[in-house]
Amino acid sequence: MLTISELTYRIAGRPLLENASLSVPNGHRIGLVGRNGSGKTTLLRLIANELQPDEGAIRIHARAKIGIVSQEAPSGPDSLFETVLRADTERTALLAESEQTASTERLADIHDRLHAIDAYSAPARAATILAGLGFSEEQQHQPLDSFSGGWKMRVALAAVLFLQPDLLLLDEPTNHLDLEAAIWLEGYLKTYPGTIILISHDRELLNTIPTSIVHLEHRTLTFYQGGYDRFERTRRMRLELASATARKLDEKRKHMQAFVDRFRYKASKARQAQSRLKAMERLESVSLPIDEQSAAITFPEPDQIPPPLLSMNGVSVGYAPGKPVLRNLNLRIDSDDRIAFLGANGNGKSTLAKLITGRLGAESGDLKTSPKLNTGYFAQHQLEELEETRSPFAQLSSLMPDSAEPKIRARLGSFGFSQDRADVPAGDLSGGEKARLLLALASYKKPNLLVLDEPTNHLDMDSREALVEALNAYQGAVILISHDRHLIELCADRLWLVKNGTVLPYEQDMETYSADLLSINRDNEARKPVDDRKATKKDDRRARAENRQRTAHLRKAIQQASKDVEELGRKKAEIEGLLANPKLYDGPSDTLTQLMKQQADINAALAKAEDAWLEAEDALESASSTD
């Protein structure tokens, strides 16, 4: 499906990608990972032909349809439903032509093509995708411009999914989704028939969807089998192996250098000394990756106050008198609570968060808060409210006017800001830095209760892990609203379900909740009305049978190549496991030499098998597309 060869791309003369290569067979699902700013989004845009490489080549099957979500939110007066349907430009053009053509022969050709691209089931598919991403039937028929930017980006995602491209490029697709929509998307992508390249910092998604991980680091691409957890283990093993090899080579150099230093000026040993010098020059060097320091997050220690921090008895809350969003709330929050809110967007999770933080008052009922309660609040919309021209230091200084400069800088340092980055205008910070600045601003008063509404959207994987560690070390109460299941599972010990206008404890775990949602989606899918294509099923079956017979040899070649890749991958993993054993380097050198030779042979065979697989896939696609 996709081959990247010796790719180099520069920005202002600085290489972002350099001699990077990758081969992605048809139907594979790739997770593209790497630190923020490493070039992941740029690589997707290069693949989508939105940017042109400086050197190297990107080869994609000529007939492959590529889908990528635009970085800009769509807009216009059309409904969400119409916007998604219009994404299939061929279907739209054929339907328009069918209404205007007077040629019966052309009309027959149009309907044949509409049938071939499954155009008649398109409305049902569009509605299913929009519903899965959180849009009610009523919302689907509302104008696009009546929605906020985040909801518009959901529509952009829906349009790309509806298009069903052969190569689907997804860049942080869950950033604008709630937990329920993220779980639906995971279920959808699990059965997606095409090839996927996915950029995400969602560990659950990266463990579930990709069959392989590609790591973009130091301007090049490294391929790993399996999901994200396996990638972490394998990479750690490779780093340990490289470190052990580097130590061995260093010891060998020192030994040779000691020989040279001792004997180079003795006539009887001069020849041997010169031989050692040449051998030292031939010794390979081992390049150890330099990991950039992860950004730390540390919340300040809060003052302890007696429970409860907050209690509600029969409370109702809303935005207009007499129209409560949530009613009859009987809830309590104590100082050691870690609570995550569940429930689809629009059910009132953010409303409840605003009630807890005092941004909304109770319409009725009894709401009591501890007089010493100090609440810190983080919400994604605050990113847009940051003072773009003022530095993190300036913004935190205005909140802490009585604090000395070293104390303010130390507080910023606890959220990963060096002295240099603390003085950069907020408008020039990355999305992750802005999120960490918001966390610092939200917690400047040492709150007893932290309320975090989607805190991970712009954080990379390491910063998310730092947030997990910080929340687990924090001594106050925590309220989480997040689509990041990894964060919820590691930080929350209670779940509240916000649904049907009220809030109740959810006694099951996240795994059960996710399974229940996926089960509901499958039931809804099963109840969809059957389309009117029954009359052509016999012809379809016959055509499929003829196609299978004609391409049987290609399928056999693909199957054999797949088995070869799998078997060679297994052997490669076995040898890498043996090479990772430190005891190997204390034993006979012949064993190490033999294993390294086997590793080189297997790598060459694996590359050849992958090329054979890719060529067979391309041949099959070409044969199938001529039907």
C-alpha cells in the first residue's frame, strides 16, 4: 500500500526527517508515535501529498484513495448529515448527473457505478457514523455553523470515516471526542478494512488498534511489531542491548589502548601495537539514543481540611430558570476521593463540574461546601483564554503578587518549565506547554480539590504519564472528565455516571463500561433497516466468485508472504531476546558472532519477504480494480 524510501524533509534548512524509510502492506494498522514536534503530523501531510519531500520518494498504490482530516474545522449552512454525504464527491457528482442526463445508456452506467460504490447505503452509513461520534438524530439535521469548533472537528472526522479511504490517516482523532465517542471510534477502527496510520497519545487506542508501531525519533523511522506496550518493552530491550554493546566496545578499546600505550615504543612489539591501533579504528561505534528529558508535573501540597469537602442533597442545576440540566443530586466529595465522570457529551458532565467549582449555583436543594475549600479548575476552553503576549512567568506572577521570583520560577519548574521557556510568550508555546501552564495556573493556590476537564488533549505520552504520577502523589481530592481510559483507570477509584438528567454511582469498572457501550453500538447496528439491493445479491455473489478464481494465485502468494514475514519476525524476536541477555557477552565470542550473523541474515530475508508481500498486494489490488 505505502512505501517510503530515503525520505528527507527540511523546515527552514533544519531536517525534520532524514533518510527515513518505511514499508506498509495493505490492510496494516500503524501507530505513529514520537515526541511532540518530532514531525509526525508533517509525515502524514507528506503522505497525503499536501507537502513535497526535499529528497527521497513516497510510493502509494495508484488507485488508492487517501483520507486525512483537515486541520481546519469545516463550516457552512449545510446540515451535518449533508456535509458528511458530500464528502463522497464521486457519489455527489453521479447523483447530480443522473438528474440531468437524458441518455438512458448513460443513466444505466451511472446507476451501475452508484451500485458499485455502495452509494445507496450511504445515508444509513453517514447517520451511523455521526451517531457514533455523539450526534443525536436531531443534531444531524442542524446547520454546521450552529456548532462549536470542537464539534465541527467531529464532523470532519465523520466525513473522512464515511469516505472509507483505502489509506486512512488519523492525527489525534480522539482529541475532540468524549469517552463514549472514543470507545465507539475504537470499535469502528478495529474492523476497518483499509490501511490505517494513526497518530495518538491515547495508550488504550494504541494498544488496541495498531498491528505495528512506527517510532519517529532522531529524524528517522523505526518499525516495531505489536501495540504500544510491546513497543515500549522492545525499545527498552534494544536500548539495554545497545548500552551493553557500547560498554563491551568501550572495554575493548581501553584494553587495546593500554596495550598500545605500553608497547608502541618497544621495537619487538611495535608491529602488534600498530595492528591494535588499526583494529581500534575498525571497531564499530554504537549510537545510543539521547532521550529528551520528560516534562515533570508536581502539584503543590494542599492544606488538609475535615470532610466532607462538599455535599449535595436534592440539588438541581441548569442555565435557565425552571430548566435544570441535572436534578435531584445527592452527592458527597471527601478529601481522599478520586472520581471520574462518565456519560456522553451533552448529558451534563461539565455542568456538574461548574456546580462543584462554584461557577454555577444550585437552583434548588441543599449544597454545602467546606468554608476552607479551595478548588482548582482546568478546562480545555481556557487554552483560548490564555494571554498570548504574556509569558508563563508573567501570568503566574500576577496570581502570586506577594511571592518572590525564585518561588514563582520554582512553581513553574514543577510543571516542566525551564527558566528560558518560562519567559517565552504564551502564544509561542506548544499545545502541551500551554496545557501544563493551565495546570500550574489552576493549582497556584494549593487547592484541596482539583477538577480537571480533559487535561490530556495536548499532552504527549510522557507528559500524560507525568500527570498520572502527579495525581497519584497529590494529597487532595480529584475530579476527572476525560476520554483517556488509561488516566481514569490509574487515577480514579470511583465512577459517577451522568445520564438522563441525574448522577448515580457506577459500580462496575471501565472495562465493563467500554464493553457495554460497544454492545449497545452493535445492537443498534443490527437494527438498521435493510437496503433495497436484494435483487442483485445473486449477481454480486457470482462476480465475487469469479474474482476469487481469477486472483487465487495472488491470494496464495500473499498468504505465503504473510507466513514468511510472521515466521521471520518470530525468529528475529527470538534472536533479539538472546542478544538482550547480558550473560551472552561474558561467554564465548563465537556464540555472539554467530547470533549477530543470524540476525543480519534474518533482517535481509525479512525485508525481501515484506517486498514480496507488498508486490503481491499491489498486483491483487490492480486485478480487483479492473472488475
